[in-house]
Amino acid sequence: MRFLRTRSSLEQLPSIPLDAGSVTTLLSATAYREALLEQIFHARHRIYLCSLYLQEDEAGAEILNALYAAKTARPSLDIAILVDWHRAQRGLIGQAKQPGKVIGNAAWYQQQSSFHQGSIPIYGIPVQTSELFGVLHLKGFVIDDCVIYSGASINNVYLHKQEKYRHDRYLLIQNATLANSMVDFIRRHLLCSAAVHRLDRADMPTTRNIRAEIRDFRAHLKKAHYSFSSEQQYDNRRLSVAPLVGVGKNNPLNRAICQLLAASKKKITICTPYFNFPLAVTREINRALKRGVKVSIIVGDKAANDFYIPPDQPFKVIAALPYLYEANLRRFAKLHQSEIADHQLNLHLWKDGDNTYHLKGMWIDDDYALMTGNNLNPRAFRLDLENALLIHDPQLELLAQRNSELASILCHTSLISNYKHLQKVRDYPDDVRKLLARLSTVRLDRLAYRVL
């Protein structure tokens, strides 16, 4: 009965009909960068880019220069860039902020805006009064009627501009209804807020001065959702996409993720860069295993984590995170060793040289696929503003694309056949081991799992 209820709930989600020919899955960061630049070059009406950050580096400059060039060539282009308010106003981790001085990417935005007469607004979106307790993790670029969806932000490693890359997922959907819905959400729920200000202007307020507006903004976001009307009649027997958004506990996106897991009949495949599932997700995975569903989880090796620092380099506290996640994975694997031995549970570790892993999302049976920036961790479920595209494909029209994407991911993975193959805490570098011991003693490791 529970399975039937969850399937019914998913089929009743407001959805937009799709044509299979309008969906393209890209398999590499390089292809993603090239597609993004091509779409910007050919844009005729609008460009809306929403990302955690737009970094001051070669890739960030390439994208921003392409946007300014497009605006110069077609002045009527409606262009807006949205990034996290807090992330834009700090340097890289460990870089101190100087009182009264704008640092980080915001300083660069202001410099570029001054040179280009402020022709392209760059908005800072403050999801919370502090970055630690919530950021803009909304994904998706809209260029004319094309939606480009990825968990990637904009910098050298995400766009594979130099030697190293950070692998993510990349989807292009040509659909005016979906594109209009995403732009409408940005305009109605983000840009109209008194808490949202341009980062490319020197007169932007301090966070302290807009705290009340930020709290009101977050309360509003908890009620926000995508709206659309489609000329085509929705048929749950045909290919469709449901845009989802949520912030805070028990939001619609969180519920849909749990419903997807509960609705699985045969197989579940999950990608996450940080092995730190919320309790609700762990519970649904355990239930799925008990009813005989085959579960595959693809997670980055600790050395493929974006916080990883090799032991021969100076230690930073943030470098303990990959080890925390691996310890979590080892506990999970030990608990489910019997399912691992029976090949009902497959744990895949991704590693490709010095490159890093940032994939998120789920595939349920062969008919549902969730494209999201949600890390499937407690922070994503409680603190950050997240969204997703849920594709329902009952006729399996996109199965070949999904299989190609999964094959491209799995080719850089190794299968964990026994939990003992993962290191114990006592085998970690001394600095990491000592820090984890101190955190555990005062139970700060639990806090780290919830906010990092």
C-alpha cells in the first residue's frame, strides 16, 4: 500500500510534457563549458545564470566576458546573474577579511561592472544571515528557451579550464514552459525581495543592515514554488519533467526525494559527493533493501573530495571532512556487509587521478531520474535553498542517455566488496586522527555532519 501511495504522489506532481529530442545529456565538464559558451553566443532574448558562485579566475572571466560581449552585440538582451550573497563576499577558505574592504568575487564584480557601465547586474542572494546556516544552492541557467542544469558552479575546476576537473552532471532541456517557469521563480521570489542587492555596486549594504529583511526573505522562500501552465495536456504515461524547490525541514523537494526512494520496485542508483545521508534518506534506503530492491551508491573517494588536502601538504581543519565522510561510509558498509556480499548493495568509489567528484542525483528503476544540486545530506535538507528537475520517463525514451551517463561515471569507480577495505580512523594521518578524536569527545562531529 505504501508503495502505491508514493507512486501516486509522484505521478500527481505538477509536470511539464517533454519531447525526447529536446533533452541532451553531456558527459564532461569540457563539453559543458563549450555548450554554455555556445548558448551565450547565440542568445537572442534572455540569459539568467543562477549559481553558488562565479569565481574570479580564467573560467569565470571567460563566462563573464562572453556575457558582456553578448550584451554589447545585442543591448536588448535581458541578462541577470545570481550568486550567493555571503560566498561572494569572502575569499577562499582561510583568507581573512579586512574590515571595511570588499574582498572575494564581489570586488571583481564591481571592477568589471565599472568598466562595462553596470550593463549586467550581479545579484547576491542571502538565504540566511550567515553562510554557515544556509546558502543559495539553486541550480539552473536559462538561455532563451534552453535550460542548462548542473550542480557545477563557475570556476576553472568545474569547467575544466585548466588541468584538473571536478566531475558533475550536465543536462540541457529545450523547453519554453520550463524555461519560463524558472525565470518566473527568479523574478517573483528572488529579485523582488528587499533582502536581495546587487554585488556589482559599491553602495551595497552590509549583512548586518539587512538581517530583518533576510529573515523575512527566508520565511517567504519556504512557501515559494515553481508555477507554470502548459499548452500540452499532461499525461503521466508520457515523458515529463517536474521542477521542484525547497528550503528548510520537510520541504517539498525533501519529500519528493523520500517518495522516490519509497516508490522503487527494482533498483535505486544514488550519486552523492559527501556520504552523509539525512536520517530520512537512510531510513528509506534501509527499507528498500529489506524489500529486495537493488541499491547502488556512487560516492567520491576521500582523495576525490573537494576538501581533500594530501598528507604531505600543510594541514587545515577543513581537510578532516573527507575523512569524516569516509568513516561514515565505513560504518554504513559494516552494517550492510551481508547485502554487499550478496551484491544487493553496491558501493562504488569514484577516483580519477587528482580530479574531484561532485555528482548528485538519483535514478529510480528505469522511469524516474532526479537531476539536482542537492548533496543529499542534512545541510541540504535543512539549511540551503535547493532545487531539482524530476524526469518521469515511463516509455524509457531517455534510457540510452541515462545508461551512457552512468557508464561514463562508473568507468572511474571501484567496487567496495568489504567494509574492511576502507581505512579505519587509526590509519588516518596524525593531524586528522587527533582532530577527529577531539571532535568526537565533545560531540562536535555531529554538528559537523549537520552543517558542512
